[in-house]
Amino acid sequence: MAIKQKNSIFIRVFLIFGSLVLAITLFFAFMVVPMQKNAFKQIMFTQAETVSRSIVQASSDAIISKDFGFIVEHNVEVLKNNTSIHYILISPKIGDKIWINQENWHLIENLNTDIAQLENNNINYKIMPIDNYEQVYHFVYPIQFSGISWGWLHIGFSTIQYDKYINDMYFQIIYIIGISLILILFVGYLFARWISQPVSIISHLATQVAGGDLTVRSTIVRGDEIGVLSDSFNQMVDSLMQSKKHLENYNQELENKVLKRTQELADLNKDLDNKIKDEVAQRQKQEALLIHQSRLAAMGEMIGAIAHQWRQPLNALGLVQQNLQFKYQMDKLDDDFMNQSMDKSARLIQKMSSTIDDFRNFFKPNKHIESFNIHNIIQSTADLLEAQLKNNNIKLQIICNENLIIKGFQGEFSQVILNLLNNAKDALIENNSRQPTIIIDAVKNNDTVTITIKDNAGGIPDGIIDKIYDPYFTTKEEGKGTGIGLYMSKIIVENNMSGTLRAFNDAEGANFVIELINNQD
Amino acid sequence: MNTNRISLKQIAECLVIITCLIFSTCAVAEDLFHQQTLRIGFHRPSFHEYSREDLVISVKIITEEMGKDLGIETNVAIYEDMKLMNADFENGTINLIFASPLLIANEVDNTLLADGFKMIPSGGNADRLVILTRKNEGMDNFKSLRNKKLGLVENDPTSDLYVNFLSQSNFKKDFQDTLKKMPREKKSHQVILKLFFGQIDVTCVYESFFQTTTELNPQILERVQIIEHIDGILQSAGFFHKNVDPAFRESVINAVLKLNTYPRGQQFLEIFKTEEALPVSPSELTITKKLFNDYQHLKTIK
């Protein structure tokens, strides 16, 4: 993956350095402004004081002798030689004031309030607009002789020079800042480059290394941390190169090993495949055998059941024959009796025949999925055992909606019901239960149909409840059980009908629960 | 005693030498007048309104510059003594004389004078002398000025002459005997200011100076009035020696009259606080001479 080269260190260093220097420059520049302003004001004050003292000293005799002509002439001359002075005002305590400016002079009686307020024992000044002058540095100098106040000398200085100083100062500051900016840009660029360039170079080299190029080396030679970093970088790349070589060798070795192992695994897989095929074939064979055994067992049980079923009609048929024989011997065999006997015999034979049909239907191979009525299947399967259940006084209760339909293998489902009923019957007989009862409860839920075969034979012993589905596991006496009924029932329910078969004990006995998917809706 | 006696031969020899000397001096003077150089003589006391520095430095420099423009050599000499200046004027050391018209009229041989030029100060009549007093103090004519404090300008004999003339006319005495003479001032506006501020009661100045002073403060006009005046009295003028080549004189006068047309020339005029120069002839000294004669006459008839 390509790594984008960045210049953020250069920019940061440049910005920090530039900002710092600029901030310091601005700080000092703007710190100087008020100081310079004060300095300029102090200079103006000193200049004004000097001029005032000079005027007063030069005019002292004239002042004392009230030679106002001299005062006027002298100050006109002063103004002529000092263009920075707008006007001079001689303000004696008593009498007219003399106002002299660059163009003329005149006497005034009263001063305006702003100027008059400045007349006290101290030297005062104020920058303000006076007459036509927008801004004047109005300086007031008290005239005193031997501690006696005579009046005041007012001088209006032009602020042009002051403003020029200030403007010059601002221009100088701007100039300095401008120069600083250029220096900042130049020196900052060099400084930032000096700091960031080696880092950038090493970063670029690192990017190349990250991209897989281990041939690059830093050529930076410096006596500082950057130099150390450069050396370390080169050492690191050397180490990486060695590691890469080791890794390549190791990889090659690993690849060889993997190839070898892969070959071995391929061979093993081939064997395993054959073994699995063999196992599957063997298992299929075994299952077929089991199914065959199961069928044989079922057939055996069915034969027993047929025997039970046939016992009663055979007895009845025997009695019909005996009655016929007896009537015949008694010469009382008439047509009616004969017809009745024949009808009865026919009915009995028919019943026996239908019994055989039932069994034949039960064992008829039916290996296609079809919809069937659960109630009917349970009932017909129960009918097969009816005689045996009656002989053992076992009560069978079927609780099932007569319209409950599901899809599946009907014959196999019948076989499962028969197995579970047989087991319940055998358990009830074996345990000699009181009021032996089998309840078959079929309930339709939202997505499932649950069929529970419950007995009151005391339940499955805890020690064997985990083994009851194992093939050839049986608790019945030898010759009575094959141990494949529950195994086959579980196989049929879970493999062929995608359902579950589970068992649990309650207070009365065992409960076998078949849960099938309700696929009819 | 033959040794102590001066022989006639020796006397004759001396006379020959003296005659030769006189003729040789005249020949030298004649040579000077024929030199086409401008040699100006300034009588500094006559220019009391202007600083000596201006006269000595500025006038010399600017005159030399103007001379270069005209292609003539110039030389400026400043004199404190009128007699010395007059002597140099007569012998040709200087060929242009600048001094108070009264001094020129009285102390210079007027027959040696030729045309020249005068500087005209701005404002008022340049050739009018005025007597100033304060208003509303009962000093409305010269007769009312007896014992009043008189302030005059230093080195202005014309003003002195005019005040004396008026004093003679009104009191038949010179002003020293009729007015209180106060210390003289160097410049006209100084005496005007003293008058304005009440330090003196009367003064005599050229009207142009009075005008200039009132321009600086019009309030002066509210307090000060003119009670007497005389026209035609030149303030200052420069006259060429009559022996100077008329063409040369003409060219110099023309150059001076054009001073106000270029900056350096205006700077020269500024030294004399004038705006322009005008031609002047010796005849314009007549009124000054007349004033002097009238004064002398009044003095003699008492």
C-alpha cells in the first residue's frame, strides 16, 4: 500500500517559529509605541520649556519695564525663526493680552476658558484645537520674577513634527514588522527545513521500506539526534533485510514442508475417503440389516399380534363347527341354522382376513411422502395391538384431533407408533402396573405437531435412560426384545421425518415425545 | 646759508612731481570709470532697517551671482563713513552709491550723479514721511505736541530733518527743545510699537513702514493716526557715477528692474523688504534738498 508523504512537521515548525517571532516582534513593536509617544511628548515639553525660558529671559527687562513693543518685536522674530510655533500669547495678570502668530499680532482682553484654565503656578500643556489650528500643543509657562507672578507665556506649538515623529515611528514599526515578516518567512523556511528535511527524508525512506524496498539507506550525516536517527534507521533497515532473508529461507523451508504435508494429507485423504466409503457402505449395510432385523422383529411381533387377533375368531369358528357338528348329530341341522352358521363363519373368516389385510398394509413398503391423518394412523396402529391390550387389561386412550394432517412417510410413522406402543405395553405387563394405561396425545402447535405416548409403568430407570436409543440395547427378556425398536424409531423420526424423539419420566411413568414439523399449512 | 635754502630748481622739480602725481591719479580714476565692472558702495547706517549681515553677506553673494548672469564683474563695499564712501565714489573705486538720499543730496557732489534705481517697500507711499501720534489724546496736530515724548529711528537724518522742520515751523525751535527726546530705536516698526503701547507720544517714519506695521496688527490703526506728512522724500536710492558708460549703466539698471521676475532676484529684493525696484534720477533728490533748505531757512529767520 502506498503511503502518502506528509509535510506536517515542516508546516508546524514553520508556523510555530513564524508565529513566535512575529508575536515577539509585534509585542516589542507595540510596547515601544506608548514609550515613544511619551518620549516625544517629553521632548516637546523640554523644547517648549526651553523656548519659553528663552523668551522670558530675553524679554525680562521689557516685561519689567513694560516695553510691550520689544516683547511684540522679539516674539515676532521668534515666530519668524520658529515655524513650528503657531502663536505666542503674552498674558500679563493685569492688562491686555498680546496674541502673536505667524501672520500678525493683536491685543485681546480675555482668554477663552480652555486656555485660561491652564494658567496657574505650574507649567501646563494641553493638546487641543485653537482658532484655525486643528491641533496645537498649547504650552503655558508662568512668568515669575523673584517669586512674584507677572503673568503667563502661552506658546502654541505645531504638532506636525510630533505627528511626523509618530507617523515615522509607525512607519518604522511597519517597516520593522515587514522586514521581520520577510526574515520570518526566509529564516523560518530555512529553520523549518533544517528541522524537517532530515525527518522528511527518513520518513520518505521509511515509506519506501514500508513499501518493501530494503535497499534504501539514509545519507544524512549529522552530529545530533537526527544523525543518530539516521544511523539507527540504517541499522534497522539492515536488520530488516537480514530478517527478510531469514524469513524467505524459513518460508521456503515452510513451503517445502507444506508441500510434503499436503502430499501426505492428500494421500491420507485418499485413504480416508476410501475408509469413509467403506464405513458408509458398511454402515448402510448394517442399517439395512438393522432395518431388516427390525422388520423381522416387527413381523414377529405382528405374527404374535395376528395370533392374538385370530385367537378369538378361530375359537368362535371352532364353536360354529362344533355347533354345526352337534346340530348335525342331533339331526337338528336345518337350513336356517346352517345359513346362520355359514354367515357367522363367513364373518369370522372375513374378520381374520381383514386382520391379515391390516398387517399386510402395515408392512407394505410405502417410501414416498404423502399427507396422512395422524389420528387415523394412531388408531389403525392401535387396532393392531387391540387384542393384546385387552388381554392385559391395558387401557388405551387416544387424544387427538381427527383432522390433524401432516406430510411424511406414513408407514414409517406407523412403525414408530407401533414400537412405542409395544414398549409401553411390555413395560406395563412387566411391571404389572395397576390400572395399566397408555395415553397417546397428539397436539398441534404453531409450527409443530407433538405426539406424546405416555404410560404409567413407573418410567425408564435413570441408569439406562441415556442408552435406550443405542442399537441392540434392551431390558426385555431374551427372545422378547431385539434392542433395535427405539434405535430405528429415532432414526425414522430424526433422519426421515426431520423431527425429534426424546424420552423423560414423570411421576407415573415414561413419556416418549415425537415432535414433527407442521408442514401441512 | 646755502645748505638751508631751497633752490628754485628743487621747487620746480617738486612741482613737476606733484603735477605728474595728480595727472597720474586722474588717469587711474579715468581708467576705473572705463572698467565695465559694477562696484557698489553701501552706506550701512543709511540702511538701519536692515541687518548688517544681510547687507554684508546676502547682498554681496546675490550681486556677484547677478553679475555673472550679466557677464560683468561685481564688487560690494560696505561703508560706515559717508565721507570715505564719497571719496571712493569720486575717485571711481565705487561707481554705484547707495545711501540715504539726504546724505547723498548734502554730502555728495550732485553733479557727479547719474541715473540709478530705488527699492520700493511694499504698502503705502514709499516716499512719504509721516508724523504719527495716538488718537484721542489731544495730539491731533504738531502744535499740540509740545513736551510730548518723541521717538525716532537711528541713522535716519531725513526723519530728523522733517521733525526739525515741523518743530521750527510750529515752535521756531528744533525738536530737542520742544519735545522730549526718547532713546532712538533701530527700526521704524519699533518706534511705532512704542507709540502704540504708549511709551512715546510721537514719531516720524516712512508711511510704507507704518503700513507694514499696521498690516501685522490692524488694531494699531484704531489707536494711531497720521497728523503730518511730506511726499517725495526718497527712502534710499542708488546712483551711478556720471562717468560710467551709459550703456553699461542702462544694462545694469534694466537688470535690477527685472529682479522681481525670477526667484534669486526676488530673494535680493526681499533683503530690502521690497517688491520691486524702480529707476530713479538725481532730480528726485530735489524735494529732499528743498526740505533741507527750507529747514535751514527757518532756522536762519528766527
